[in-house]
Amino acid sequence: MQHARNRGAFHRLETVYYDTPERLLFQHGMSLRVRRSGKHFIQTLKLSPNGAQLLMRRQSEAPVAGVGPDLAQLPIDEIGDPMTMVTNDALVPVFATKVHRHARQLDLPGASVEIVFDEGTIEAGARQEAMSEIELELKSSNAGVLFDLGTQLLDATPLKVGTRSKAERGYALAFDVVQPAAKAELSGMTAERVTDDVIALLVRSCWRHLLKNHVVAEAGSDPEGVHQMRVALRRLRTICALFRRDIPSPAYQVLNSEARWLMQQLGPAREWDVFAKTTIARLAVAAPDVELGGLREAVERRRKSSYGTLQTVLADPWCSRFLLSLGRLVERRGWRNEIDSEALAVLSQPMQALADRILTRLHRKALKRGAHFRQLNIGAQHNLRIDLKKLRYAAEFSLPIYATHAPAKRYVRRLAKLQAVLGHARDIASTRVLLDTIQQEDQPALSLAIGAVAGWQARDQIAVAKTLRRRWRRFKATSAFWSR
């Protein structure tokens, strides 16, 4: 109210979304709608966000005569397939939204933002879902102002950050579409980029990775959502570790601490997922005569309980605040704050010199940590695995800089294989802890299944140890591609 130009505009919007019976538009990340506001009808075709701007959706719109779509009013040739293959007759209504909207224009210091309050329903046949959301749209200035405003709104009331459009929610309601987990994207780094731009690209990539998987993890529909959130957070913490020596910004310490806490909250769900989906599944194939029904039920109870706890964390305003602060850090380039002139100079230099130093430091640290490899206990192996993860992420981040170096991909490939086997060893150790919690249930069949898991994993551990030694020797023999 402090910054609003006036009371704003109130609208009642009725919108119908169209697609082919085969959902051709949905399969290509598009949505087509006709919206009625008073006596006017507007047709809008929204395209999927491009890789660089997760929250920016490209669109083309035009007025139409009625509630039915008219593709002739759209620049079909410009848009291309699949729209060139679709006719008006091929389109059918898929779902509809009915919304009461209050839109206000905010004049903030040096910025203009439209804030829209939408309340209503999404309807697909007999199904209905309530909708209540606030949308912020930047009209001018830096996008950082959106994150500032979002944080202020969180101070007023417990909101949740959402990235699903009305179309995505409508398709989910109409067809039980489950949003898949997403893997990390390429950062877009090039040799010509200065360090400041590289940090922005890397942190933005992690932020997008987190946003895409947050809704999947919260829904509990795909175990990969939790896994990919942990990967995103680990990559984020690696970025903090990579740059804080040469650019000692307080922002890295805060970011690392919050990312670590959220990783810890995701940990139990991930461990029970691995136990249920990998450990028990492998044993069922290897020992089909062992009765695993009781063990599956006991594991599933604990897995659901861990997801219940996690969903409370992900729905908490703290999580939304963390996601907003991460987006704000990118837009405001917060790592520039409270650093000296020497560090500022590093930010303006090409990335390659710093990448060479970072990779050399991490490579040496990993080799030192892995000295006397045969004597390493499970705790020391875990510490080595963490160092190798940092090295792997740093190498993957830097690959575009060393695109002409043929051994680069081989180095990353061998590193990934070594890390995977160390991860298997860690899973075996984690399973023992999980088995101890189940063993408290006094059931003979359950005890037998637990014994079978323990015995199978003891056999597994021997095989893993042999593979580990071989992979470690191969990695040690791999030359550093960045020193060429």
C-alpha cells in the first residue's frame, strides 16, 4: 500500500486451456489459453522457459472473437513446430480456471513492479483445486527488486515460493501428470568470461536446479527429487568452497551454512529411499527365496515418516526465504559485498587462471587424503569422497574452459567412477545404521531378512573394496588436464 499508485484494478477472469487429444502442446512445453475479461477475449500461447530464465515465460497473444482459439491470429511460422501442424479443429478444451484478480502497480525506488493477487479454482471435469497466489512481475529495473519484495512479503505472512504455472497445475489436475525430477544443467561458462560472471552463472544454475526439484521433493512423488535437491545443494557448497579463498566474501559462509542445514534435513529421506529402491531391490533379485515382505513394510513406514518430516521443512517459510535469498544473491551479486580491492580485482579477471589454481589445489588435496588408500577406514573414505566430489564438480564446471583439451572428459569420467564406488561403500555403512533401528521390532521373519541384508552387504563390501583399489590406481595415474 505504501508504494501502490492507486487502489488497483479488480477483474473476474475465466480462462479455458486447449490442447490436442494427444496433448501435443503439453509435450512441447507449451500452453494455449483463451481468457475472458468482461466482454473481451485474449488468446495466449505460452512457450517453455528458456534455460537461462526459469521464471521468464515467452508468450504470444492476440485478441479473438470468442472463447474458442483462432491460430491464424498467432505468428505460427515464427513459433514453428508443433504449432505448424495444429489446426483449430484439432484443439479441445482441457481444463479451465476461474479467478478473482486484484492487480496493483508498485512504484518502488528505481523500479516498477506489478503485483497480482489471484484467488479462484482450477477445474478439470469433476476435479477442482483451489488456487491462491501472488505473482510479481518486473516492469523495469533489476530483478533483484522482486526478491527484495518477496522477502518483505514473507515478513508479513507465511508464504511459499512457487514456480508451477497455472497451466502446469491444470495438466496435473486433469491427467495426474507428475512433475519429473530435473538434473543439473550446463552452466554456460566459457573461457572469455570473467570470474564475477562465472560465479553468477554457477550459482544461478544451482538455484534453478533447486527450484525445479523443490516441488518434486515436497510432493514425494519421485525419490529422485530429494536426490537432485541434495546434488544442487552440494554443488552450491562446492562453489562456496572454490571461491572463498581468493574472494573471501561473508556471503559464502552464510550460504554454505544454510545449504548444509537443508542437506541434513534431506538426508534421512534420501537414505531410506536408497535402502528401499536399491538395497532391497538388489537383494530380491540375488536371493529370491528370502521373504522380504516384513522388511519392505518396516522400511516403507520409516521412509514415509522421513518424508512427512521433510515436507514440513520444505513447506516452512524458512525454505522460501532461503530460495529467495539465493535468487537475490545472484541478481545483486552479493559476493561483491565486504571484500577488499584485491578480491575485487580477481572478480574482473578471466576465469582460467583462477580455475587452474583451484583445480590444482583440489587435486593435490584429494591425492593427499587418499595416501595409504588400503588403510583408510570408512570415515576416512567418506572424507575422501567429499574431497573428490568437490574436485569433480570443479572439473565439470570448468570443462568449457578446457574444451580443446582431449583428456579433460576422461579425467572427469574416471573421477566420477571412483566417486560412485565410494558412494556404494558409504551406502553399505549407512544401511547398517538403518538396520539397527529396524532390528528393535521383534519379528522372526523380519530378523531373518535383516540378517540376509547384512550378509549380502558383507559380501558386497569385499567386492567394493577390490573395485575401489582399482579405480583409485586408475585415477592416480590420470594426468591433470588443466596444466597442459
